[in-house]
Amino acid sequence: MAESGAARAILLHPSALAPESGRLLLGDPGGLPSVPPRPATWAMAAGVGLRPAAGDRVVRVMRLLYRAQRRAVQRRLRQERSQAVLRVGLIGLGGIAKAHLKGLAIMEAEGVARCVAATDLVEALRTKHQQEWKIPKVYDHHTKLLADPDVDAVAVILGHHLHAPLVIDSLNAGKPTFVEKPMAISLDECDAMIEAEQKSGKILQVGFTGRFHPACRKAREILDTNELGPVIHAVSTMSKPFNYKSRRYQDRTRAIGGGMWLGNGVHVVDWLTHCIGSKAVSVKAKLGTHMHYMHGDDTGTAFIQYANGLAGMAVAIGTKRGVEKTMVEAHCVDGQINYSVRGSLEIGQDGKWRPVEHDGKDGFAEQYRHFAQAIRMNLRPQTSSWYGRHIMEILFAAEASSVTGREVQLTGAHEPW
């Protein structure tokens, strides 16, 4: 009779009912408290005919039942997690595909996301990547991938001029979509993509990978603690060999999204905006083609003013014989912080620099982690379509300023993104 009462008691306890109702405790992966409640907390046991002499046996039974229930909840959670792995299809298997596939391989090992299909018009690329990365399915056209019920979400990672039509097709097919930077090559295309996102009810995330690299994430974490006080000025720089001879035509032609400013200045402006933490209100810039013979720029410098009253500089240079540098340098009220996007991080205070460690995690993998979380939780991602559009508006304003020699005012600077 005592054991029966104990069973009734544990089934009536709120912590036992929570897993049955599906409302699991977020702080604990098992869905139950990590330590069984003490016998005194089982007040309901007193009213179900338990004798004091049977107390020890009752406690043992309650703990056994508790542990059995905990194991059952943990098994169920493991099953749910295995089913919750985001199945991603890649559209495009060009140069950047390797970084995406590596990131997805890391996420697959963690049970977050994996590549289940890919498509490219070039058969050699399909064969090469399928063999190297063990991609289960490859298609010769993106419409076939979009029709695959085993694909939960899509990443569009090919030429800039193709982003808009393929993203729109993906969203119209009901797939949450990731698109590589730059979002598109005109604001009209950005608006069409946002319209498709709103109609589909699926999220669109833009691939600003830099902010997911470990030094950027750690820097943002430090800035958010206010350890250095508010940011008062920042300079964001990318200088890298343009590698003209190996560049494809779409990377050298502005009409289809090429040139250093759209291709890599987009990163620089994102890093700067991410550091300052506000929308831009105006841009004064100068772009040019000085080191390479092509229909796109190889140098760009922009002075950007932000709605919070701060200003910053964005510099993007595709060098001919120079050395790579990707750096954000920020001055704060109580010190400085410098971080190389793919490397080190240091804080300067009182005349001295001190290095800061970061977790070293792969930026592409963390980007897909964020994408999967946004889909699962139905949240707008950090690098949302509206944020992506704002970054493109800054880039296009810089181009216009370079032609006219005038400062360009931006629209909607005080509206939320």
C-alpha cells in the first residue's frame, strides 16, 4: 500500500508532471531538476495512507521512480534532437561552397544541421563535391532541389547577380533561406526578396559570416559588458590580394555585382555597423579602380555617420601585391579594442595592450547554428533581410557619393531594423 501511495505521490508532483505535459525546464537538458526533491517536499504523500515506519522504503521507491522517469525524458529529448537536425540544400558549388560544407560538417557532428543535397549546373562540380563531402543527393537544376521534401532549408551561395531570383524561388517553395553576401545588386532586388519572405512566412538570413568568427563574437561580448565604456569611434578595414588572374568575370564586373566594394566592402561595412551598433544616416565615399584593369572598383573608402551620433570609417582595398589585413579598431571611453576578424583580439588600456582569448570556433559553422536556431524558434536572425537591405543601402550610397562627390543621406535611419 505504501509503494502504491509513493507512486501516486510522484505522479502528482509538479516536476513529474512537467515532462508529461511537454513543458520541459529550459535550464536542464533532462527536463527535470538535476537532484530529486527531498522527501519533505512530497507533502502529498501524507494524505495517501503512508505509515511513518515505511518512510525509508517510500523514499527509495520515489527515487527509483524519479530516476526512471528522468531517463525516459532524456531518451525522448535525444530522439527529438536527432529529428531536429536541420537538413540543408546548397544552391551553387563554386569557390565558397567548401567553407559552407566544412561548417555544415561541424554542425552535423553536433547534431545541429547537415547538408543533404546540392545543385549546380556544372557536372564536374557536382561530382567533385559529392565525392569529397559525401553529399547524399546532387541535382542539375535548383528547381529539383527545391522540390525535394527531404530539404528543410536552402542556402543560396553562387554569383551575386543570381541571388535575388534564386532566393525568391526558394522562399516561394516554402523553404527558409540563407543567402550569401551581398544580399543583391540593387535595392529593388532586396525589396523583392523581402516581399517574398513576408508572403512565404519563412525567414531569410543574409550571410555576414565575419560577425560569427570568434574574434568578432568575443569583441561584441566585451563591448556589451561596458567594460570599456561606450564606443566613440571605429575603423573597419579589409586589405587583401585581389588575385585578378584567378577571378571570374562576375567578380570583376560591377554590372553583375563584382568589384571589391560590393564583394568585400559589404563585410567591412557590416563589421563597422556591428561594432557601432546603430543604423547609418549618411555616407561620404570615394571608390576607384587603380591597380587592375576591369569594370569594377578595387579601392573604396567611406565615412559613415550613424543614428546614435557616432561616425566610422570603412576601407576596402583589393591589392595587387599587398598583404592581407582584416581589422576593426574601436576607441571607447575607457580604452581601445582591436580585433582581426579571423584572428586575434586585444584590449588597450593605460598605455598597454593585453591579448584576449576567444573560443576559436568556425565562423561558418556558428552562422549555420544561428540559422538553425532562428528557424527552430521562429525568430528573426541577427543578419535579417531588413538588416541586409540596410547594409546594401550604405554600399549603394557610397557608390553614388563617389560619383557625385556629395554626402548621401539614407532613408529610414531611425526606424527599427
